[in-house]
Amino acid sequence: MRSIREGGSRNGGVRGLPLSPTLPHKAGGSAPFARKNPGSIMILFPAIDLKNGQCVRLEQGDMARATVFNLDPAAQAQSFVAQGFEYLHVVDLDGAFAGKPVNAQAVEAMLKTIRIPVQLGGGIRDLATVEAWLAKGITRVIIGTAAVRDPELVKAAAKKFPGRVAVGLDARDGKVAVEGWAETSQVTVLEIAQRFEDAGVAAIIFTDIARDGLLKGLNLDATIALADSISIPVIASGGLASIEDVKAMLTPRATKLAGAIAGRALYDGRLDPAAALNLIHDARRS
Ligand code: AMZ
């Protein structure tokens, strides 16, 4: 078990928009995609995964199956902003394997370039690293491995930085994978998620590893089942393939979900950002 180190208490600059996926939302409405949960809105997060300072997509989290999509992550981030996205999802893949930040330079370059909120995961395993990223302008940190191995870290961080700590739970055969998904733990997603019910965690980002990077469609059934079992907002990740996934996210059965992460579908051009964001904005207005 890792020890929790106390760092400085500087509170980082919050970049404009939503700290948590639960934003004020106009209640009511009867459009086909109306969301009945007045406490949440759907956010579509474009993903930037960093490997060797470059922007890549993996297949099922396998570093040997990486496609480089952009040599310049800051330019990629800027392009997502220009497309109208509101909140960026960034993973330091080398960091997730190393257990500490590795692509910090690329992340900092992104933070200097864009002004929308950024959530960042990968290698965030102690309080000092949480604090350092929040101080640098990351809006919300994502904790994966340490949520399994060192749950007290998540609790301490969420207490100290309310609304700014998310938990990343990545499932392989129902069990949570850790250390860059190189290891599979013996615990289920629900078991881990329940540990944090009262901890003030902003969101659970649930990834179905079997689908990740393979454009198989989101695993909405499992994601909704998780969201129905806990009160923490849940964000769906892994496999988002087309506008059909976005539509499904906006149907009444998915109202509890707080968002979805889009990766390869955006890079491959299979998901038109304007069409996706229009649907989401229409749903918010309804
Ligand atoms: O694709 C992978 N192999 C991978 C990945 N995308 N491994 C970890 N991660 C992401 C998780 C989470 O956002 O989805 O890294 C974050 C967790 O990192 P850590 O270091 O806290 O376990």
C-alpha cells in the first residue's frame, strides 16, 4: 500500500466551465431525447491519450496496438475546442504504466493552449501529484489504480478538493484492471464504486476494456446498471462508435449517465462532432 504524502495546498485555477458533470439543468421537456434527471447534463468528452508525447489511440489498452493520430497534442486539443467541445478527457498512458506522470510536458502545453476544462488520468497515485495537477490548471484528476490499491487517497483527495476528483474504473471480464490495464484485480467495478459513495467523488468513469478503441459501441447496459446502483454520476467510456451511441446516451433509460468519452470515432471521422454536439445541445434545451 502506498503512503499518502501531503503536499502544498495551492488551489489550482479552475478553467471556466463545469467542475463536475452535474451542472444545473432546466428540468422538464418532452423531446425524444429529453433528460428527466434535473441534476445532470450529458457531456461528450473528446479523448486525448498520450504516449511518448504524441496523441495516440490504443486497441483494448494494448500499448503494442497504438495508432498515432497527432504528433502535437496541444494542436489536437485546440482542434477539439474549435469543434465546439466543452471538456477534454486526457490520459497519460505512459504515466498509467509507470505509476507517475510521464507526459507532463505535453499536458502542460495543452493547458497553455486551451481554455476549456480538462480531466486528466494516468499515473496519479498520491496526494502531491493530485495537488500539483490541480495547481497547474487541470480541472479534475482521474484516479484509477490507486482507487483499488489506496482508496484512502481518493477519499482524502475528494475531501480536500470537492468536485475535482473522479475515479476511473476500467473493467475486464467484470473485474477492475489496474497499472495501465496490465493487471486485473479481484474486485468488481461495483465493489470499488461503492467504497466512494459518500466520499464526494465527482464522477466514476467506467470503461469497458473489451470495447475500447474497437468501435463496437458503448456498453450502455453495464454502464446504466452501474449508474443505477450508486449515486455518483457515471461517465461511459470504451467503444463509442457513431452518432447512434450519442443518441442512445440521450434516451430516457440513460438519463442517469453524466457523459461519454469519444476517442477513435472522432479521429477516424466516424462521428461528426457538430452533429453529436447539436443533439446534446438540443437535449439540454428541451
Ligand atoms: O489504455 C490503457 N492501457 C489505459 C488507460 N486508458 N491504462 C490506464 N488508462 C487510464 C484509465 C484512467 O483514466 O482509464 O488511465 C487512468 C488511470 O490511471 P492510473 O495510473 O490512476 O491507474
